Amino acid sequence: MVSGFDQKETMKTTYKIILLMICISLFSCTAVFGQSRKTEDCNCKEKEKKAKVKTSKKVKPKVLTVTTSLKKRGFGSNRVFKRGNDFTEKSIDVNSKVLVQLCVLRGKVKINGWKRKEVRAFIGNGGSLGFKVRQKAQESGKPTWVDVLGYDLKDRSGSRGNKCLSGDVIELDVPVNTEVKIEGQESEISVDSIRRAYVHNHGGSIFVDNVKDGVDARTHQGDVSLRRSNGRIYVSTTSGNVVAFKTDVNEIGDYFKAKSQSGAITLQSVEQRELEVRSTSGTINYLGKLNSGGQYTFYTSNGSITLGIPKNSSFQATVSSSAGKFDSDIQLKDVDIDEKGGFQRITGRAGTGDSVLYLTTYNGSIRIRKIDPDPKP
């Protein structure tokens, strides 16, 4: 039989065991909850890390978007760039006989003739480039008239710049049987080995070599240099010098005309029978022969005129001056002198007078010097 005291002790022991079990259960739950929270925190950090990685990858499409917009404006696949995107180069197949037109805002321009039936255009450190075919040959279908533009017609964005080319260096390779027409603003232009050249430049010098059938070269500020070219030739400058060497005719009636308002004009071995040289303020120098039946006119308002011609030249001369002197190494016959109002007019003949010579200056001297029949350049 159990006493009352023993029953109480037994109940206390039972309560202690139950309380201990409850504490163990609570500790286990806390530990599990903590571990779960820790795992959840780790998972959250991992998700944040992954989210950051995804965010960093989303930066690239923004750059691609900008690139795409640049392409639409003509800076992407529509242009050909090399060497660090510092030049543009394009070409087009053409007929062997072709007209090429272009205008230039600025740059050093060089036109070269070659044997290919192709026009190649090159711009260094400049704008865009394109071709416009204006006419094609009926049989071959190849272009016979091409404009070189400062933009690409294939660019469909609608953003087209100035039609004139611009760059530090502009080069064109064209068939040798090409006629080239150039309008320039601030450019130095060189043309070599083509059929015909029309070069009109506002500011900058012009160099023409080996053009076979006609030259028209004009500049306002700069020199004009011409050599080994044939046909009808007209060269002029407002402020600059003109130099021409070794020109010839292609057809009867081909002429050579040179003008300068402020600069010297120097000619040598010009074979055209019609020669007209005029300068407002500058000297005129001519070295070469006088062709039979030719007419040679040399005029300057303020400057001297010097001719070096073969000693056996045959010509009829009219020399006019107001404030200068006339001196000739070649003896003239049938000389007539007429003076009116301080202006002197002298006429005379050398040989049989096969050519006609007009020499005029209002302020300067006029000299005729005899040279060997075949002067060397």
C-alpha cells in the first residue's frame, strides 16, 4: 500500500519528466525553424545574386539598341569601313566610255584613269559615299553616266546628307575613256590619264596631266597646271598662276585659251593654232614655235610679255603698248609705227608672215627672243 507522501513524490517526478520532454520539443522546433530560416536566407541571397547577374546581362541590349539606331542612320552595315573606320571605298561596273560627275566640299581630290571598266571611289576621313546611275548602254546595260554622291541611295532611312563629297582624301579610279565633271569648293584637284576633264573649283589649285580630248579647268583662288593634254583647252584663275606644257590638237579648230586676273601665265610647246592668253595683272611668258596659219594673242594690262620663238619664225606682228618698250631679236620688215595719245602701235613682218601675232600691254615691256628651232623643256 502506497502512502500519501509517496504518491506526491511520484507525481512530482512525472511532472518533471513531462516538463523536460516539452522543453526538448521546443528546442527541437526552434533549431529546425532556425535552420529553415537560415536556408531561406541563403536561398534569398542566392536569388538576389542570380537576379543581379540577370540585371547585368540586360545592359547589353541597350547598347545594341543604340547600334541599331545608328545603322538606320547610315553608320552600320550600309557603309564599308576599314582601318579603324577611317575611310570608305566603293566601286561600280561601268561601260568603257562613261561620264562621271561629282561635287566636292573639301578634300584633296585625285582622279586616275585605268584600264578596268569600273569606277572605284575612295574617301579618307570623310563622309559617306554612293553612286547614282543616270543612263545605261542599250546593248550591254552597263552605266554610261554615273553621279558620285555624298550619300548612299541604298540607305532607306531617309536620312541623306549633302550630295557633295567631303573628306581629307578623295580618289576616283575611272576608265581611261572617261569624261569627268567636277565642281569643287575648297579642294586641291588632280586629274590624270582620262579622255576629257571639266574642273571648276572655287578655292584650290588644279593639276591636269595626260587628258586626251579637251580640258576646261577654272579656279578662283589657286594655280592651274597642265601638261601633255590635247584638244580644246581653256584654263583660268582669278588669283593664281597658269602653267602649261606640251599640248596638242585632235581636230581642226582646236584652241588654247588661258586667263588670269592676278598671276603669271607661262606656256611652252603649245601646238594649238588658235592661242589666246590674257592677264589683268601679271607677266606672260611663251616658249615654242608659231605654226603656219596660227593666230596668237597675248594681252596684259599690267605686266611684261616675253616670247621665245625659233629664229626662222614667220609671222605678222602687231605690238601695242602705252608705257613700255618693245625689243625683238628677230628683225622685222615693213615696220610701221603709229603713236596716238601716248599709246604706241607697231606693225611688222618676219619671213613671209605665215602666222599672226598680237602683243598688247598697257604697263610693261614686250620682248621677242630667238631660240633654237626645237627647244628642250
